[in-house]
Amino acid sequence: MGFPLQFKGIDSQDKLTALKNYLDKHEDSWGNVDPANYWQGRTLFEHDITDPYIQSIMKDTIRQGISLIKQEVSNGKSIYCEHLSMARWPVGYELRPHADAENPVGQKKHEFPWRDFACITFLNDDFEGGNLYFPELGIEIIPEPGNSICFPGTLNYLHGVKKIISGVRYTIASFLTYDISQAHINI
């Protein structure tokens, strides 16, 4: 199969509808977007999400990703969840290519060196722009609701998000680690 791993993380329209309804009902939970603070008003952390069914959908998706990563890597190590959230991407936002656990040689040490893998699940497609891309691999992913993608946090998997032109892009984002001391989310 190989990385980046792509799979159907949310397998039913009912689950996607439940997520969309939750997002619609909790619009004010996000807070205000602040361009000076990149993630401000754009992230709902797992502990902010009060509906157990929504949490279970998110965690089921991450469990699938962990299972596929273990099949791909097959080193016998346990994988833990360090971060689980929903992210919204309003018009104008983009993310330049980066790695989730490494910086290029000569730059300061990465802020999150334990982030061995990322797992992203797309929740909607009623927006323009927002494709996930891997410039060094020549891969561009067009978001499709329910689809997930997992990939290592290394420089080999530099990735970014193209600018949102219209609408709002929603995703589930997770970072996974071999480091049990960083296991902050019970999956």
C-alpha cells in the first residue's frame, strides 16, 4: 500500500451528517478567528467536543488509521494518540509545506519531535481550494467527505494545504506517536 495511506475513515453518510449537524449547532464553540494566531478560532479539541457519539466517530476513524499504519510498518510497536481535534479552514487560510516532527538540517529542533504520524479525515467538500498536497512526492489529494489519509511526520512527507478560495473546509486532525509519555487521548 505505502504512505500516504488513504482509506474510508467514515463509512456512512449518517455519521457524516451527525458530524455536520454537530458543527452547525456548535458554531460559537470555535471562538473568533485571529489571523495573528494561526489556529485561534479554528480548532475544537477532543475535550471540547461534548457529544459522546461524535467523539466515538472521531476515535473510530483514528483506530482505523492506527491499524493500517501498524500493518504498513509492522515493527510491533504500540501507537498512541497525542492530539485529536476538528479543524476549520475559512477562506484565505492555507498551510505551507512542512513536516509534523522534523525540521530541515540547520533549523532549530522541531517543536513536536514525537509526532510519528498524522491522520487527517475530510468532513466536507462544499468549498473551493483546500487540497492536501505533498510537493516532494508529486501528490495532491482532493478532499472527499469521509476519506482519511495517514502519513509519517518526517521530512520525506512534507505536506501543505492549498488556499481556501470559497466556503469552509472541515477536517478531523490527529497526531500519533510511539511515545507513551505523549499519549494524551484515550483511543
